[in-house]
Amino acid sequence: MPLDHRRVPGPEESQSPLLFVPSSAQDGEAPPAQEASRDPTALQPLFARVGLLSQAKGSAYVELDGGTKVLCAVAGPREAAGGGGGGGGEPRGRLVCEFRRAPFSGRGARSRPGEREPELSLALQEALEPAVRLARYPRAQLEVSALVLQDGGSALAAALCAAGLALADAGVELYDLVAACALCRPPSGGEWLLQPREAEERAAAARLTVALLPSLNQVAGLLGSGQGGAPDSWAQALRLALDGCQRLYPLLRQSLLRAAKRAATAEPSEEEDAAEAPAATTGT
Amino acid sequence: MAAAGGFRTVEPLEYYRRFLKENCRPDGRELGEFRTTTVNVGSITTADGSALVKLGNTTVICGIKAEFAVPPVDSSNKGYIVPNVDLPLLCSSRFRPGPPGEEAQAASQFMADVIENSQVVMKEDLCIVDGKLAWVLYCDMICLDYDGNLLDACMCAFLAALKNVQLPAVSINEETGLAEVNLKEKTPLTIRKEPVAASFILFDSLLIVDPTAEEEDLATGTVTIVTDEEGKLCAVHKPGGSTLTGAKLQDCISRAVTRHKEVKKLLDKLIKSKKAK
Amino acid sequence: METEQKRFDSGDLPALRRILCEQGLLSRPDGSASWIQGDTSVLVGIYGPTEVKVSKEIYDKATFEVLLKPKIGLPGVYERSREQMIKKTCEAVVLGTLHPRSSITIVIQVVTDAGSLLSSCLNATCMGLVDAGLPMNSLFCGVTCALDADGNITLDPAMKQEKEARAVLTFAIDSAEKKILMSNTKGSCSVEELQQCIAASQRAADTIFQFYRDSAHRKYSKW
């Protein structure tokens, strides 16, 4: 393990205490029977709050009943870094996404804070791009960063929902909001489960995350892996996910409306002030 | 209002001075007034201890994860405390993505210094078997919303999270010589000292308490004082900036002592209400 | 070029270790100094004011950058925090507004660490800045005090004394008003002890500033 010179060093090696729990005690911890009995189409209760960070242009927090907590912030649009330099520039804006987990977000050992999640960052970017009117932001970049504070399952789906809300909160021009659902298939075969919890996700043989633009009814992102069985089974999973996303949509819309109402009643002059600020800064 | 906003953008210093002349600040506070502090503990269940602290807009979350490691070679009866402060892009657009920048590193080192200076937790208490097994407490502080006074918020979040830590019981299996963890039996940490920080900025020979990010940018220097419950100094941290007399420093210290009482009351109340549940 | 100051034993002031300083010993940097305080030795090179990277440019003042190189290994978080302290001290003292949109880089190489390292770095930096001819509103010096278990103050402690001390306090003091520019503490102490240390440091600062003056005087009178 290379030494990280930018962080306070700890011991070279450490193990999670969970590894040292005697196996007899571990069996009683997660009764699998209970999971199997749940309704596969049930959504976890979702809590969303928009516009809670003071420094970000737009922000959203999404919490699922299973314990997943995701915070997302949007910065920009600002001049695209690099890439520029003379020749015309890009006609379309760029979306830069970052997906990170807090070191304490996982159940077992602490994840190394340096570990990035390039795959999930890319998934986030690819799923959000169809939703944003990037042509309206030439030569600019929008930065979306999602931070998982606690992973209780379906973290990417929650991050996608939060990112969509944060983009809307930032006033970025969108075609539609993004609603996303995760699914997983238990190892025993059986039916796909919608919005799995952490224990279900860990045991799963296949996982799928679907992002949907609900009012256009277009799929924006799809990320699946594992042994899913017959193609029919995947098609069925997709149908389940689309249905789940459609059911999530009103919840997300409500949270946006709530935030807009809150802003309108609290500080009516805020809008005017915010409109003034960029006009003054672009000159410099 | 719109005109004032323009004035604020173009002449931030002059804008700020106008307020100070009237002995108040743009956010309506007096010079010696802290922002509302709220603390929430135990919200992250995947961590062994956690706390979310809000100081006005500034938000810091601290999660502590306990793991096993072999004690250091030079002191076989000690465990580890590893504090790290992270300032992600999320908390303010002034920070760059990637590994921790200068400010995050300086804050991490400050936290490490205070932990060492104050002996908030004796590292000997973290040892399980001399020379073989000890606890490592990874304390990760992540700033979620950066609106100034990072150090106070980190310190408060760290202390609250530490009070929230529940370590599982560990016994050594005589046959295998391996550790056995009993997750059903948990004990809190022994906290020896309670360090609390109070930060000030220097602005035109004025001392201003608990600065926002905007105020920090305008200031010519910062001072952070950390005291424990006996009024002893755990850190007098003034990383450069404009000069300060001994008398002014004394003023800072007495305010820090008052602040300590407020924060301690807040934390004690919180812990009590948590226990009552 | 080399100037030397014998051990100070002035009155009730506990002795500082022997100080040795040499300015302008490196040819490439715009200013340089080597500072030896007891067995602690540091070397400073100063580059600037020169061109600055666009990303770091500040429109109304100079951009400071401090690099602290430990004797062995790569700089870590500890070095980064000390760099920040030295940087902010320099920013307060050097008239950076006279050199807008330029960079001033200070490279400090630790040669040997035998206690009071931070104050040695500060002293060396100040001598380097003087050698580089950068405009400053005052000089500054670093003083380290160690408090032992009985509350006795040792100025400029050696490594062993630092390890045994209950608290180690380092201050940077300016030459104009003897006020505190920077403060860093290790270990815990009471408020009275802090004030005593500040007073002792201010007295010790006089001796160091006298040394600065003597060494500059000697350097230029040789011509």
C-alpha cells in the first residue's frame, strides 16, 4: 500500500472487527427468511430535501428507509477547464460528475478515502447527460458531485435522484427530472427485488440500476451486472424498474415544489439578488 | 437591495467596514456572537460513532470507524487515532477535486495536534493486548457546506462523534489465540478531556468571532483557541496573519472559555437526551 | 560573509543556543540563507518576484508558496501545516501588494533537526527574504519555549528538552511592535504560562533582532 502523503498516516494494516465475530453469532444477525417474504415491487420510503447547502448553486439530499443517505451538489456553469485554447471550443457544455463514498459509509472495513469510483462516476454522468440541455451551455462545464454518507443499498439510484433534483435546484435547463431505481436478483433465482437494502444487495447474483426521464418516458441510464438468467428475466426487471421510477417521480416533484415554496415565502428579494450577482461577476 | 448586492460584489471590504462601524455584521450578528450551533449524533449507523454539526451554514459530519491493528513498534501499549479532514468539491466550489488540498491537510494536522495535546482519549485505553492488538479509530471529518470557521465545526463534530462511539467487547480465544468480537456487548470510550475550539478573525485591529467564509476571505488573520474543561489551553493556533498583542490574545482566551461552557452544555444535554431514549 | 554570535547569557534570560547565519550562499535563488541554531540547521532559498501560474495569480498581490523539505522522506501533512504557518507569516510581513500578479517561492530544506525547528525555519526565512531584497514592513523572528513539569521555561530547547517538556510553544514576533505574528502550541498549558512564555519570547526576540542587525552590518561593512 503506497503511503499517502496528503493524509494523516495510520497503521499500515488494519482489519474490521466484523471479521472477528464468531461465525455462530453471525448467523443470527441476518435472517434471510424475512427478506424473501417482502413484496418485490415495494419501494423504500424516500425522503428528499432540496436546496440545503449554502455554498452550492444547487443541492439535494436523498435518504432511503434502508439507511442510504446521499448528498449531491451542483456547481457551475463555468468556463470549461482545459479543452479550450483557441479553436472554437465545444458547442455543447460538459457535465463533470463525481461519485464518492464517505470512508465510513460502508458496513465492513473503512474504505480508503483515496479510492475513487470511476465506474459509478461515469454511470452518473451518462445517465444525467440526456436530461440536461447541454447545447445551452457552450464551452462551459457543470459539476455534479454526489457523496454517499451511508450506503444502505441502492446508493447509485439514490445519487441519481439527488443529482437530478440538485440540477433542477441549480436552475440548470433540463428536459426532465431524473428518477432512478435499483434492482437485484437473489442468488436462489426467484424474482427481481425493487430497491434492495444493503443485505439484499450484498447477497445478490445480479444488480441493475435504471434511470428514467419520467415525463418523456425515456430511459436515460442503465447499468447492470451479474448473472441475471434468461433475457426475459432482464426485460421483466426493466419493466419493474420503469414502474418504480414512475412511482418515485411525484415524490421528487413534491420535494422540488416544497423547496420552491419555501424560498418564495422566506425571502422574496433573494431571487432578485441572485439574478444581480452573476451579471456583476461576468465582467471581470 | 439589488444596489447593496452590487456594492457587496464590487467593494467587499468597504461594504464590510460600513457594517462594522455600526458594530454589527452583514448577517445581523454582533461582533462577539457565534452562529447557532446544532449537533446531531449517531445518524450514520455504518460508523461506530458519528455526529453532524451545523454552525450556521457550515456543516461538518464526523464518522468514526474502529478497526484492529498491531500497536506501533515503539509503544506497544498504545492504539491509534487517525483524524482526517476532507473538503470535497461538494462543500464549496473553491476547492478542487482530487486528493486533499492545502487547507484540508492543515486542518487534519491541526486536529491531530489537538488530539495529541489535549489527550482527549488516552491512546493506552485503546490497547487490547499489549504488543499484539489495539484499536484504530479512523475519524473522518467531511465538510458538507463550507461557510467559514471549519476548525470549530470539525472540533465539535469530532468530540460529539467520540462521545457517540460504542466499541464492541473483545475477548481472546485461548485455543486459537485470535480475537473474538461480541457485537451485542458494547461500551463507550473513556473521554478524558473535552477540547472545544473558538476561532476569531482579525480585521482592522478588531476581533470578530466565528467568521463566515466571506469574512475569512476579507480578514487579515485568524486565531483559534482550544481549551479543555479546566480552562487549560490545548492549542493557541495562529497561522500567521496580522499581529496580535498579548492582551488581545487574553481576550480571545477568555471568550474561548465562555464558548467552551456553551458547547459543553449543548453536548451534555444531547448525550443525556440520547441516554433517556 | 559568515557572521557568528557567541552564546547569549544576558541577565535573567535563559540562554539561547549559539546562532550562526550565512546569507547569499546559493547562486541560483534570488535570496538564500543558512541558519544554524544550536545543532539545528536549515537552508532557505527564495525565488521571486517572478512569473506566476495563471491559476494561482492574485490580481492585487503576490502569490506566496512555501515548500518545506524534511531531511528524509517526502513532505507529509505535518510539513504542509508548517508551510501554511510560514506562508501566512510571510504574507503579513512582506509587502506583497508591491508585486501584484507575481510569485514568491520560499524553499526550506531541513539539514538537521535538533529541536526548535519551526522557529529556525522562520528565522532562516526572514534572513532569506532580507537577502532577496524583498520589501517588508518589519522583520520577524521565531522563538520556541519549552515548559517542563515544574513550569520552568527553557528558551530555544534542544530535541531532548522538547521531548521531555510538558508543552512546547513557538511564536513568531515582529520587530516593529514585538507583537505576535504566529503561534503554535504542543502540549497543554495554563493561561499564565502562555503569557510568561510570550514575555520571555519577546525578550529573546530582541537578542535575535540584534543578531540580524549585526550580521547585516558585518556583511555590508566588508565591502
